Amino acid sequence: MNKLSVYDDKSVRIFFENGDVFEGEVLFNDAEFMESEFGLTDDMLQMEEWLFREEEIAAVELLPEDHKPVSFFHVPACDFRTTAWSGGFTTQYLIWPREAEYPDRNFLWRISSATVENEESDFTALPDYYRFIATLKGEMHIAHSGGPEIHLPPYRVHCFDGADATISRGCCTDFNLMLRKGKAFGRLETLSIGLTPELILPERGIRDTLLYVAEGSALLSAQIGPHRREFLLKEGEPFLIEGENRRPFTLCSASGVPDAPVRLIIARMGEMEPEESI
């Protein structure tokens, strides 16, 4: 009997060889099932849409059935989705729910990075969403519905209503968060860190926390169950804490150079309770 089969229909914590940690309920799928359903030939554990091979797994721990899962993992590049828009290209890093599609406007939140390649651009109208934007490279001047221009140098976060008629001037690379009005809440913030660990406190109701290192590399240290784990966050590689994380974590520079601060973007998103909806 495959040793993974003992975890069928169980709540588990899985440690992976690449350092990622996933928590949740899994199903065991044998090779025959995997071949018939997915064209794969390995025994695997399945956690929602994730499929895990035995050789990828470093360790598995059983969790109480009432445990609220929290996973810490690098968002795989195969999940990125790059599309063209009128002013350049957009790469989507995260959308929730996972099965949502941006063109259908059926998502609660979405995180992406876009290139603005035209000197003047019109933003896509998104009347059902609030938007947060920050430039990573280059600068932008942005105006809403005929109002005054707002200057956005690198790492300044700006929030606006997706219903506004928004135009911009300047070529740049930006970072975006979209939140469904009346159904989702959250924010986008920038952080500059050095070698001294900086404590990041948990926030009630936050389901997803995405960290993106725009310059340098960072070290995230978190308590996961009885384990203290460290994760290396490299430039341009989004990292996701999925689930309501109730413990603080720390961030510090991984460069080892005192006068070379690391620049990060942190996006936090949660779903409103029904009584909070408007």
C-alpha cells in the first residue's frame, strides 16, 4: 500500500522539498485514477486544485479536523497569466475565487503587475471594484474623471474608484490590487526593510496576504504549528500566505548588505461578512 494513502480524506500539513508549506484536507489518488483523469502516472495527494507527488513531499503531519488551514508558498510561474491591454501587458499573479475569470468580472480580488508602454493611456473601466496602484519602475501621472493629475513616483500607493474615467501619463511598470465593492476589503502597502527583522502583525479577517519583492531579496520567518520556518523571497517572485494567519511573522533583508534596503509590496485581502456588505 502506498504510504500516501493513509492521509486520504484527512486534514494535513505538508512540507515540501522546496520549502513551501500547505495545509488542508487531502484526497489520495492512485496512479490508475491519475492516468484516467489527468494523464499522469504517479500516486498523488490532491488538495483542492493542487496535486502533490510523493517525491516532492518532505514530510506530512496530521492536523485536528477543526484546524483552520494556513499555507505558505511561492506562487508558481505556471499560475501567472499574461494578457495584453490597450497600454501594454498585464501579468495576473492571483485571483479569488480561483475559478474566477477577469473578463467575466466575477472575482472578489485580483493582483497583477502591468507595463504601461504608451505615454498616455486610458484605464479599463471597472465600476464594481476599488483599485490600488503603485509604480515599481518609472513614474506615472494619473487623473480621474477630469480631476487634477496625481504624481505617482515609485512605491507611492494610490487608491481610486474603478468607476472613474481614469487616464495616465508616463511609461512605467505598476502593481495593482482590485477589490470587489461591498464584498471584499483589504489594502496595498509598500515596505522598505533592512537586516533587522520587522514584525508584521496579523489582521482579523484577512484571507490572503501576498508579498512581492520589487528590489532585492527578503527572508520571511513564521511560526507554523510547532515549527519555525524561513522562506526566501526573491525579486519578482510573489509569495502567498493563504488562509487566515493568526500569528505574526517577520521580514528582513536577505542580502547581508546593511545599506541596501529591500523594497516589498504587501497586499492583504479578505471577504466581508454578510452583515458588512453594502
